[in-house]
Amino acid sequence: MAEVEALQAKSATEVEALRIKYLSKKGKITALMADFRNVSADQKREVGIKINELKNKAQERINSLRETLASTDTEDENIDITRTAYPIKLGTRHPITLVKNEIIDIFARLGFSLAEGPEVEDDWHVFSSMNFADDHPARDMQDTFFVESHPDIILRTHTSSVQARVMERQQPPIRVICPGRVYRNEAISARAHCFFHQVEGLYVDKDVSFTDLKQVLLLFAKEMFGEETKIRLRPSYFPFTEPSAEMDISCNICGGKGCSFCKHTGWVEILGCGMVHPNVLELNGIDSKKYKGYAFGLGVERITNLKYNVKDLRMFSENDVRFLKEFEAAN
Ligand code: DAH
């Protein structure tokens, strides 16, 4: 009985072998039944019950082995190993990821390493440590998403917060590039979205000048948009940089001649930049007498629009596969 209960099989063929061994015409149990006529009359009843039990048990065990094997399907004898494989559908990288990677790549070649910070941030890292006055309009409820019931916890509105995250744990020299998603409380349209992507750059060392910044940004523009690309810097204002500037590149859609994308000016703005404000260095534990720095922040969607001529920001988050498939070649 124990022998029958312990029967094992790894394949349908093995199960069939067991059936033949025990239950077929020449099987062990069938042989026992044939011997039955030699059993003495007074034992017939008892032995008969035992043999029947044994036969049923064997049948049960073999059936159950067959069922388990069928459900796990370890051996499918119908596999045609000569058949050509079905094509595996590969996904494609999202255009924002493609452009982000390209930006990281260019700056990596210039010695910048990667740094990241949280998207759910506190007021200190997003605003205070970046030299925003308490009444600065950027803190306004209209622009910033707050975590309900925690007025100090917000969704970061820019990746400049990662500058603070880096400086608080590292002394110069600092050369980092910080890509990430940012959030602003804006009505969604073709030109604005409530979330988008930025790449922040921060360079802090002794003797850093605005010339270094300009040269790095020129090199970036040429690498990204082609050797013929020109840049121009316009004075601007950011609380965390002094002096501050916005950088335009010659419109790569019309080559600078003027088109609807560049509003017929021949130039398009791609980033904000400047020399790190001494207050920002001090607020983050870096001696502003000893060190200087430059920083810049660029919008990934903006660069992608320019590079791939995408006109509607919403395309990036709707995930229409027909749109995404267009970037297959760039993958
Ligand atoms: N944080 C700015 C924004 O979101 C972009 C920016 C401007 C970043 C100038 C910088 C900078 O690092 O120096 O609009």
C-alpha cells in the first residue's frame, strides 16, 4: 500500500509507465487479482477487500499524478522547436527620457556627476535655502502644490532644491547635474503643464567665473543642437543667483531666420542661469569668501520640443503609443 501511495512521476510518459507496471493486463496488481483464486475460502473476503483497496489507491494516485502534470505542463510533446520565434514587441524610451539622458551624457563628459533629490520636499530646500524671501511670490498658493495639512511639505517647483541637498552634505569642489520632475499649480494647456522636467546644474569651486558658465553652456548648446548653434545671454533675476541670466539659442527650427516657434525673433529661450548667490552658499554651509559657483536650470520639455518639433506639451503625458512610436529610431 505504501509503495503505491509514494508513486512519483516527472512526465506523462512516466505516469503511463506506472500504469502499465501496476494496472495493465500484465501489471503487478492485476497479477495479484489472478492469484486470488488460490486464496483459501476463509481468507477470500478479507484479501478481496485489500486487493480492491490497493487497486483503487493505485488508480487514484496515477490519476492525480496525471492531473498535476497536466496543470504544470512540464513536458509538452507538441512543441515545435523549429518554428520561427514570434517577434517580441520592444518598448521604446519616452522622448523626455531620451533627451534627459542626452543632457546627462553631455555634462558627464565635462566632469559633472549625477545627483538626485525628493519630489516631495520641504519649504527649506525648495525656497528658504535658495534665498527666497518669506514674501516671495513664488511661494504663492497659486504656484505651489502643498501637502494638505502640512504647509511645510510641498511638491518641489524646481530642481534647484537638489542644489541645497548636495551642498548640505558635500564641500566643494562640486560639479553636479540634477535631473528630475517638478510640479506647479498651473492650468494644463498646450504650453503649460502641472508637472514637467528640469535639469539643474551646479558648479562650486575656487575661482569660478561667469566666463566658465558661458563657455560650458555654449558647448552644451552646440552638442545638443549642432555646431552652428549660437547662444545669447539676457540679464534676468533669480533669488539664488547674482548676476542672473536667461539663455536663448538660435532657433533650430528656422535656423535663426524667424518662424512661428521663435515668434519670428530667430531666438528661443532654453534656460536660466547665473553665479550662485553668496547667501545661498552660506545658507548651505559653504564659505562664500573662499568659494564661488555657477548654476543653471533647463526645461527638458522645452529642449525636446525644439529637438523633435513637438508643439503640444500634453503629448508628453498622454502616452499615445502612436506618438511614442515616432521615437523608435532615436532609441
Ligand atoms: N529654478 C529656475 C526655474 O525653475 C531655473 C533656474 C534659473 C535654475 C537659474 C538655476 C539658475 O540654477 O541659476 O525657473
